[in-house]
Amino acid sequence: MEYELRLPLSPAQQGVWFAHQLDASGQRYNCGELIDIRGDLDPEVLRQAWVRLRAETEVLRVSSIGEESEGLKQYVVAASPELPPLIDLSGSPDPQEAAREWTEADLAKSVDLEKGPLSHAVVFLLGPARLFFYYRIHHILVDAYAVHLLRSRLAELCGAEPGPTGFEPLRTLLDEDAAYRSSPRFEADRRYWTERFADRPEPVLLPGVPPAGDRPPRLRRDHAVPAAGRAALAEAAQRLGTTWQTLLVAATAAYVRRLTGLTDVILGLPVSGRRSPRSRQVPAMATGTVALRLAVPLEASLADLVPVVAEEVGAALRHERYRHEDLCRELGLGGREGGLFGPLVNFMPYERDLDFGGAAGRVTNLASGPAPDLSVAVSGRADGSPGALVFDANPELHDAHGLALHAARLAAFVQRAAASPGTPVGDLDLLAPYERATLLVRRAPAAADGVDVPGLVAA
């Protein structure tokens, strides 16, 4: 095959490449989304939009990764007029379920980075004025921000008069990273992180039980943030002079403290890895994760933790360009999967509702790569408040029941902490609502037949 470009991998991509080599299944780093499009949109317009998007973006034309004498390379092929497949499910008894089964099977496919393909798309016809657009892209090519850029441009290309692309080439990120690594800033960042973690702490992992038998490819649980929860976060943030994002990180750290019994809590916070205006126009894999090291005594309240979290986040972001993989190598932790991280808190403030030439598209993320332990992705609403919590768990450490329990507990714990920010974290109720109901019923067996379970849950 002839290549249009032959480029080295960025440090972010190298991290994914090495992690992929440890994945026996070959599919943990598959990323996928489904866009539910309702309205008058010709599927051929959507298919042609994908062809044009591929022509505009080098990342969607990376066909494979190869090892050469001078290092790992990514190979970019020329643009092709080949349309994505159109699968007509309109005659199926349940078109939506048929599409779900198809995409689930596709996400479970093993990917060979040296052979590819590394990305593809499919259009599903569900019925009159109803399409699904699905794409799977390997994490070595994209991060969440890149996917946001790609789907936004795809929607724009379905409009009557789409403007020219503003995307920058992959070389932009490579050149900026090379300049950073030869600058004094790199050494200053290296010094900060190696001093912060000179004692090489073990990752703080939440308690869990691995699934019996075969491990599922991924574990996920969605939890919508109710209006009362959003109001409690907003009110507490205003009272404490902070943001709801800082409150959420503080409450998550308190939850980890309560579950593990460890005062020294380390959380991961993904960052975009793009500091310049040009780099923010490159759809690619650039994201990194910074480690937040927080002291969380039981007697501290959420109000006490907020300034600690704000200071730690600020310091971490000032040094965010130094990659976690580099830190692990410096500390001699290169063989430790996940490095210093246990739980992650990932803020995803990207628009999920898109206009496809007058048709309404709603984005659902299906897979975004593996979690070292437990990952909490927080989507945003149009008004800036949190929309939903998406929990992903490492199937080597947790089963579906354990994930559901952590999701229910943490969501309830965050709301309680926000509603009572002056209460010591050691005094906050840790149980999920249904756990409280179950315990109360078990404590009163004689009255169990007449117990008002909904009332207990609301208590």
C-alpha cells in the first residue's frame, strides 16, 4: 500500500501502543459512538459527509502502525471516495435493538494495529426519518476532544453550505511536543512531578470483586444527575466560592477515603494535552492524565477539602504537559499497569446535541477506552451544570454488581456531601439508598410485610 504520509507516533500515542500490547483481547482500546439522527436527512448526504471528513482529517486516514528501525510510525493513506456501508434495518422487528447488537459485536472485535483498519463508520437506516450513525476508532488515534471535533464537523458537513475546515495537520502536535521537550519548561515539570511522587506510592484502588469466569470486554453504568443533585451542587459551590467540578472531585476523594480507609488519596484527572490555539484544531490522540494527591482526614468536611483540591488541581494543571508515562519511567514504575492511578474523574463538557442539516442528532458514547480502576465521566448540560455520571470499571477488578453499587453509592454520597458541606466526611452516610432500605427491612422482620420501601428510600 502506498502512503501519503509517514509520521512518528506522539508520546500520547506511544502510551496507547504499549498498553495495547498488554491487552490480550486486542479490543479494550476501541472507542465508539452512536448518533441517533431524527428528521429529514438523506442517508447519502451523511455518507458523503463522512467521505469528506476523512479527506479533511489525516487521523481518519491513518491505516496502520508499524515498527521501524528509528521507532514507531503511523501511515496516512490518500483520501478515498469509498462510502461507509449503509445497513437497512427498517424491516427488523426491533431496528434499534438490531443496531445495538451489531455495534456491540463490532466494539468487541480485536484490532491489529499493524494491519488495521483503525477506524470505520456505518450508517443504519431504522425507518422513515430515523438514522443511526456509528463509528469505531482506536484510542491510538483519538481522544474525547478529538471525537468532539470530528462529530461536530460531520454535522456541519451535512448542512447546506459547510464552510472550509479549520483542522490542523498531525505534524502540529508532533512539532509542539518536540519543542516542549527541548525547553526549560519540560525540566521544571519533570522536577515537580518526580518530587511530588518521590516515595512511589501504590495506587489507591476501590474495593471490588472480579467477575467469576470470563471477563466482559467492558463494564459501564450510567447515572443521571437529578435536578435536586444539580441544585445541591450549584448551591454548595456558590456558598463555598468554588465550582461544582471542584466539589465533585473533593466529594469523590472523600468517597475513596471512606471506602479504602487511606488518608493519602490519589485521583486521576484527564487533561486535553492541547495548550495552543493550533493544537486545539488537531483531531488526534493527545490527552494525558495528571495525578491529584490529596490528604483526606475523616474529620475534614467538604468545605475543608475544597481549597485543598483547588490548590492541587491548579498546581497539576500548571505542569500538565509532562506525561504520566514519563513520570512512571522516571520512578521505575514502567511495568505497573495504570501507573499511580486508581479512580479517575473525567469532565466531558462537549455538546451532545447536534444539527445535521435540520435533523436532530443525539450522541451516545459506547466505549472510550479502559479504566485503571473506576472512572467517572461527567457530561455537561447546556446550562453548564452536570448532566450525567458515566461509570466505567476495570473488569479485572470489579464485576457488574460491584460497579452498580459504587455508582449508586458515589452518586448519593456526592449529593449528601454537597447538601451538608460542613459535615465531616467520616460522618456522612455512605450507603446507597437501596442499601439503607434493605438494612432497615432486615432489622425489622416483623414489620417487613407492611414496610413502605419507597418511603424508606426517600428518608
